[in-house]
Amino acid sequence: MDASAPIIDIPVVIIGGGGVGLTLSCFLSDEKVQHVLFEKHPTTSILPKAHYLNQRTLEIFRQHGLDKPIEEQGCPIENMGRVEWRTSLGGDGPFDGRQLGSVSAAGGIPGTEQAQMYRRDSPSMASNLPLLRMEPVFKSIAEERNPGNIFFSTTVEDFEEVGDHVIVRVKMVDGQVVNYRAQYVVCCDAGKLSTPKLGIKMEGITGLVDFVSTHFKADFSKYWDDRTLITHFINPEGGSMAHLDCGALMQMGPTWGKNSEEWVLTFGFPAEDSKRFEHDALVPRIRQLLKLPDLEMEVLHISHWVLDRVVADKYRVGRVFIAGDAAHRRPPTTGLGLNTGIEDAANIAWKLGQVVNGKASAALMDSYEAERRPVGIRNSDWAFFTFGNMQVLSAGVGLIPGQQEYNYQRFVNIFSDTDIGRSSLAHIKRVIGTQNIEYSAHDIELGFSYPDGARVDDGTEGPTPDTSGQVYTPTTRPGHRLPHAWVEKDGKKISTHDLIYTGDYDYLLITDEDGSKWTEAVKRISKLSNLNVGAAQIRARPHSRQEGLLRDLEDRWINLREVKNGGAILVRRDNFIAWRSATLASDPEKTLRSALEILIKQAPVPTFHMNGYTNGHVEVPKIEGVNGVTADVVEVTSVA
């Protein structure tokens, strides 16, 4: 490190200003954590790249005020409810312009059982917005919330952990070198600097397929169905999925539906195929595949990206953490890339907020890897699984690589007005239907959990995951996402997910009208400690008239809560369950304080602030905590 360079102290440094780094900045600002972000490129992404934002991501955005700007520009759910497989868009041959099959996507087809399930389980619906328009939204909000601390055209040259901080050497846009001294560093740099520097190994399979994406302008309004998000193409001229060189065409807005101005068509090539670099051949090939020889196209960008399925062997080295593509890379199927990275950012942000602001022990940061790495493995495995199922679709269509005459006749037979033709097409539709594991993976998106980490185990078993990834089972078991239900508070309809942020709480306790002793305990803990614990009582009996009760608008919460009347559920800032009690405890305050001791990793239990005492101690009754944690003495400091 350059010892002569000026040193600036800052609690957190973010390396990388892509989608994950920028959203992390927005979240840290909400957590009142001072930080800086450094991005070496001069602008946000110029490529569409990631585009699908799932329900869990939109829930996170809802909590942090990013949902409305994204929804204003993003694809309406009714324009992204279907994915189809076609022979082509145009053409006048015997099988041209025909549909082979389709699957519903993201609960976007109104009136269907799937749409009802998606809307029942979350206050937010999925969206679609290409990264080139998504990242500027994040950057604008990050700069607004943290003015003067979001740096582009700025290169992090090196970092080194020294004692209880990390020195980050930065070359600023004017060429000046500055050292930032940070408590923590989060690398969202896709592993360009971080993983080699930290000695982190990316475990898994690399270099399987080279994808070529062509981003272009064209008018497909005569051919496109307003409900369709993506169309895959399979025809004898375009090749088969066995060689991964069929195309997938996606609308990219900014107008959505059939009038979309921009599109991306992606081909996949084996990594050893030299033709993948013949960019001049892409436009003719696209026209051939679509059977639109006179299609007017304005090519905006051509990009290559290699398919990997890798996960870092660790997410942390000392005070340096990794997130997003630095920690995990997987096939694009199921759209789990950016979404998993944003979940990483949300997870580490609230924990940094607790630690940096002195509300929890530094040991809380250990839970980041414990919670997020298993999810990174799970999501990478699922993406690889759904990518592999594309080969099943290829086999179901029945093309044979290199057998042009056979393949042509196969398609003629599939669409013939014969019994075997109808049977063949019906079978292909059934096979294509198995790709619902990619496009309606509702449980994969919402049903992940944290078996280890910042939660207090209650000894219960979680729900059995749906093997097809479709059906999400809500639960209040610690380590799981808080179930969504609509409640009425102060005359307004809000989600259970909104409750913790209405009071900017560190933790929220949810109980019912029989749990008033819990709420009294919460008030005492919040009054005397530096933890802001909130309480919400959701009415369990229709005739209850107790003041301050929230109304369960659809009578869903009472069936989702999984505790008895008088029981309690403690929710973390990221809307995951931290702890629960099935019934009213004999001493609610002791029980709740014991749970909080574990969650804040035995920081002072908690640190009490009582007028008239300064740096003294006060004896309190011994509290028998959960899992053997006890507290005999509580530190007392003055707030004066």
C-alpha cells in the first residue's frame, strides 16, 4: 500500500457498481451505514444481460423503496406470463410459424390457478427490465441516498487487512491514489479482483457453452403475442437443442408486448466451436432461424458469455466479503443470477447495520456465509438442472443432428392432419411442459431457508420442498421467510412484510390479542436498550375489540402463523423469522431477552441505558437463556 497516500476512514467499502453493488449501497443507506462504492467502468451496463426480477427481489425492493421506479419501467406481468417454443415467426412452409408448446411464467396469466398462487403468497409480482435500464435506476437512488460517495471511473487497485480494519487503495478518476480505511469490505466485482486476491476457489463446472447474445432493434408486432416474454425456436434449418444452437428471442422494451422496440436473441455454441466468433454471420442466421429474410434489424450490441456452474468455497476472508457473481455463477435458466445476488446484498446489509451501529456483536457477520452459501449452491444447482432439461426438450422434438432430410420430414409429420401427427405434437407439448421447472419455480424463488445462522432453532421440521420447485409452502419456522398476509393498520391495507419497516425496527414481534404481555416486554426492552424492537398484534378472534389490533383482512394470517393464541413470532429486518414461541411464556420478557442474546451474538444483553448510572453495573436476576446462554449482569451506561 502507498503509505504516502491520504487515508479516509469509512465503515464499509463496496467494490463493484453493478446491480448487486448498487442495490447494496441503497440498502446500506437505509441501514444508516456510511459507505463508499467504487466502480472501474465509467457507466452502468450497456448490455441487457440480466432482466428477470423475481417476487423475492421485488419484496426486497418494496422494503427499501426501489419497487416503484422498477415497476414504472419494467414489463407488466400480463406481458410476461408465457414462454413458448415455435418453429419460426415467419415463413410459408408446411410447418413454419407453428407453435410446438408453451409454459406459463411467473404467475402472469390472469385467472389461472398459478396466478392466484403467486398473488396469494407475496405482496409483489415479478418484473422484467434489462440491466441497461435497471442499473441506472439503482445508481440514481444510490447517489441520492449517499451523495458524493458513489464513484465510477474509479479503480480499486488493491486491498489489505491490517489489524481491525482493511486498507483499500483506490485510483480516483483524476489519477490521485487514496487509501480508504474500512471496518468491512464487500466485493461485488464478479470475482475480478476479489476471489484471486482472497485465495477463494470457485468450485464447479466451467466453460460449458459460449453464448452469443445479439441486442437489436426490429419490429415484430405482426408476429408477437402480447403475453409472451420469451420465444424459443426449433426447426430443421436452425438446428436442434442437442447442439445448443437454436435461438431464444426475448423482448427488451422499453415498450412492452408486441410493440417492443428492442430484442435479444441468444445462440449457444459449444466452447470449441470457432463459428461463435463469426459476428457477421449472426444477422443472416437470425433471419434464417426466424424465417424472416427481409427483416430490418439495427444491431446495437453483440456479446459473448460463457456458461459456468460455480460457487465460492467461502464467502468471507476476515473482514472482506463477496456477493453476487463473485460468489456464484450459474446458467441463466430460472433467472437466479442477479436475484440471488440481490438477496446476498439484502442479507449482509442489515447485519452490517446492526454491527456497525453497535447493536450486535461482530460475530453476527459469521452468519452471512452460513446463510447465503447454501442458497448459492441450491440456486446454482437448480439453474444447472433446468438448463440440462433443455436436452430433454430436444429429445422430445426428435431432431437428429446432421440429418437434414429426416428432420425436415419429422416436422412435416408432426404438423400433419393425422393421428400420429396429433399424437406427436401432443407428446412434444407434454415434454415442453416439463420446463415449468424453470419458468414457474415459485418455491425456488420464495422457499429457500437458513438452517444455520442468525436464528434460534425451535426443534421443528420445515416443510418438505416441492421436488418440481413449483409449490411454495409458507411457514413461520425460524430461518424461513415471513409469510405474506394482508392486514389493516390505521385504516390502510398493508402486508405483514411492511410491518417491520413502518417503525424502522431492528426486530418485530408479531402476536395476537392474547399476547399483550409480549408487547409490554417489547416496550421495556426497547425503552431500556439500544435495540428498537417493535410489536404488532394481529387479531385472532373476529369479535376482539382491543385497541391497536391489526385486522387479518383475508383470514390468512391465523392459518399461516403456526403458533397458538398468545404465541409470538420474532422477525428480522430482512423479513426472515428469527425466533418463535408457540405459546405465551411464563415470563415473556426473560424469554424474549434470551432469544435476543443469541441473535446479537452475546453482545451486552442488551446494553441498557438508565439515567443516573455511568459505566456501572446493576445486578439483575439470572436469566436462563436458550441453548445454554445465560446472563447474570447487564452493563449500565447513562444516556445523559
